[in-house]
Amino acid sequence: MLVLAACGSAGPEPAADLPKLDITTLADGLDHPWDVAVAPDGTILTGERSGRFVALRPGVTEPQPIDADLSDLFARGETGLMGLAFAADFDTSRELFSCQGYTHGVQQDVRVVTWRVSTDWQRLERTGVLISGLPSRTGRHGGCRLILEDSDTLLIGTGDSAQPKVSQDPNSLGGKVLRVDSRTGAPAEGNPLPNSLVFTLGHRNIQGLAVQPKTGTIYTAEHGPDVDDEVNRIVPGGNYGWKPDRSGDWYDESVPMTDPDRVPGAIPAVWSSGASTIAICALTFLGTEWGNWSGAIAVAALKGQQIRLLKLSTDGKSVTAVTQLPELNGTYGRIRTVQSQPDGSLLVTTDNGGDDQILRVRPVS
């Protein structure tokens, strides 16, 4: 097994104990598909960042655009149609959540919107706004990953909108992990701050969220500035140390990603990319089909054009081994999302623009 310090963007050599992979293109011709969600009937849903929902139905070879009103979508830079999640009761409610930029007149923010899908997957009807007021300014650092913690609780990872005071402001929804009641949008039961959606603060730009099977521990993937992408282990009420307001209202990105000198008690990262970022995005946990890497974190990387694997220590607070999947190392370009499936395969989206793909990556030995 390969055991390495977690640093450097060049990455480790492939580990000898990795399974061989079978990689299948499920859909192509997409434009920046940000996320994927799989419905109980096997339909794969994605959303293009510039504003289009697309479904891939079981047994259908071509992706199918879905009619939806996205006329108020704010799509600029890193922001647009982003995270997706199906409601736990989707079989009966047909409801899903999207995280997306919003603009109307002078108003601009990022919102979690609820939709109802027609039974034939031809139409999406907007049914409401679960959460609004996630800060947005230029399109930088918009977040925004969604995942169900359980049937009643939605986790939302947000970005700091490239504004200096947002991530440390407990009254702002930016630069946070939010934990909300998925039916009402109210603070979830057990949140550390009374009457607050904020679960943790001090984040720069959360691009990935995952809940570890069996333990229920939450992990995030976050973009660093020029150094130190981070994977963080989420502790309720924790502060993760991003404080870029060294000079008043100047957004100072030269500060450390985690700064215990300026943020007492800042929680250190489980893993950091070190001296050069690889722009990590989604993360997920590998199933038993991955042999010696079962239970490891798989992290998608945009700039790094790879999927990196991180084997956690027993307590989940550090990383004991690092490798990457050689078959995907630079082969498909920028990788936005990686999501584990019940059969052990991974769904992967590329993020190159114009002819992006949804891939299924299956371990075969």
C-alpha cells in the first residue's frame, strides 16, 4: 500500500492494490454538468451550469432535456445551476432540490429551489424556495453542494462569494455548512446555534459534501486559493479557519486556509493538497467492491484532472494513504462530480465545456 504525506499537486503514483476499472460513457454532448442525482427508477438527472436540466432514462441512449423555467437563473463564472438532490420521498412526492443562482432586478443571491418532476420526465414545475439569501456578487465562490443527511435533513455547502467578512459572520449563510429541515427550510433539530441554519463556519468555497456510511460523519471538499485545497471532517459548531479580511474590506487570499492564529480553535484539515491546488470538488465514499480501498474517500479534481483516493485513519481525522485512479488521470479532462452508487460503481461528470460526459466507473477486479 502507498502511504504518503498529503501534499503536492503532481500527486502520488497509482497504488498496486487498486482494482482495474471499466469506464462507460452514459451521456455526452453536455455543457458543464455540475451534479448528478439518481432517482429510484434509475433515471440519472444532471443540470448544466448555464441552465438546463437533462435526464438519462434507463434503456435510453440519448440524454433528454427537461422543460423547466430557469428564466431567473444567475449564471456567471462559477455560479449557475449547481447541486441537485432528490427528496427522500421522491417516489410519492416527485420532489427534488436544486441549488442555483437567482437574479431579478437588483436582487441577486443563491437559492435552494424545490421542483416537482412529471411522471414522464418531460417537465419540471417549480414549487417553492426552500432557502434564499446565500450571498452572491460576481459569480465567484457560489458553492453549492446538496446532500441529504437523513430523510428529514438537508445539508448545504456554501461559498463565501469572495467577500472578506462572510465566512466568519454567523449571520451570513456564505462560507458555511448549513443544516436544514428538508420539508420546511427551518433550522434542523440539533443545530448548534439556536434558530440558526449554520452548522459550521469559516469555509472558503465548499464544492463537495459526503456522509460517511455507518458513522454518519460529514466531510467537505473545499477549494483553496493558490495552495491548500482541503478535505475537512465536520464537527457541529466548528470553525474551519478561513478569515480573509486581514485588511478591512480587502479580500486577502494570501492568508492560510486554516488560520489558528487569527481564528482560535480553528479545526485543521483532514487532508490538504499542499503547495499547489488541484481544485477539488465532489467527494464520495468507496464501497466494498473497491477491495483494500473500501471506505476510502474519492475526490474529483478540476485543475488536477483526476480522481484522488484518500484512505482515512481509524478516527477519521487524518489520511494514511493517497493515490489516484490511473485510468482517469488526465484522460477525460476536468472532473466535477464523483458519486458512489449502491453497486459500487462511480458516476462521474466532466467539466470541460461543450462536449462533457457522464461516465460510469466500475471496479472489475
